[in-house]
Amino acid sequence: MFDVSFSELMLIGVIALIVIGPERLPKVARTIGHLVGRAQRYVSDVKSDIQREMDLDELNNLKGQMEEAAKSVKSSMQEASDSLRQPLSEAEQALKEASASVESLVDSARAQMSGPETTAAPAAEPAKPAAAPATLPAGNGAAAPSAGADIQPAGTAGPDTKDKPGAPT
């Protein structure tokens, strides 16, 4: 604080001894010591208050930065979620539309089947459409499968073709 050397303190003490006197000097020195101690405590309290305020400001700034970062992460997560939900909702909409069109086709097929032609005949079994004979490309050496048989491309053998005549082995 002040640059006071030991020799200067001795000079001040000698002058105080002469001016104040030897009876009152210990009491005055004690009082001055208490006042200097109070001043030092006051200065240290002010310094610590200032330091606390600076730390509080730094913490508030850090808190603000963290909240801002959290908001940006939240918004990016929301954008990612929305970008993922959009194709899902489009697929769901397409599925609903496809389901509705299939239902309308089924309803129209039922309406055609329950027309005036089929009401007179007894409903024993629904008529199966006749299968057209399948032909294979010429030159592969395989026989054409019979009506109702599974049709597979040439050179592939499925699990149920072992027992059928003319199936490749």
C-alpha cells in the first residue's frame, strides 16, 4: 500500500512519543492498530465482494451461453425429427390412399360379382379364372408347365419343383 520502511516507522514512533507522551502512547497505538485492522478488513471485504460480482457475471455469461447452446441443440433435434417425420407421414398418407383404392376395387369387384347373372346360380364355389397355358422361350429344352403349376424363370429351381416332372435338377 504505502512504501514505508522500518527507519521511517521508527522516526514516526519517536515523534509520536514526544508529542503524545509516554502515558497515552500505548492507548493511541492500540486505537490506531484497531482502526488500521478495521480498514484492512473493510478493504478485503470490498475486494471479495467485487470478486464475487465478477464471478457471478462470468457464471451468468456461461449460463447464457449454455442455454443458447441447449436451444440450438433442441432446434436442430426438432428439425431432424421433422425431417424424419415428413417421409413417414407421406408414406402413411400413400398407404392410406392405396388402402382406400384397394377397398374401392374390392367393393367394385363384389358389386360386379353380385350382379344379375350370378344371383340365379347357386353359390357353391367362386369361379376360378382359367389359366392360360404358359410358354417358355424357345431353345431352352424345358417343357411348358401345366396349367396351375408355379412358373419360374429358366434355370431356377424352387423348393417344390423336385417332385414335378420336367423340372431341372
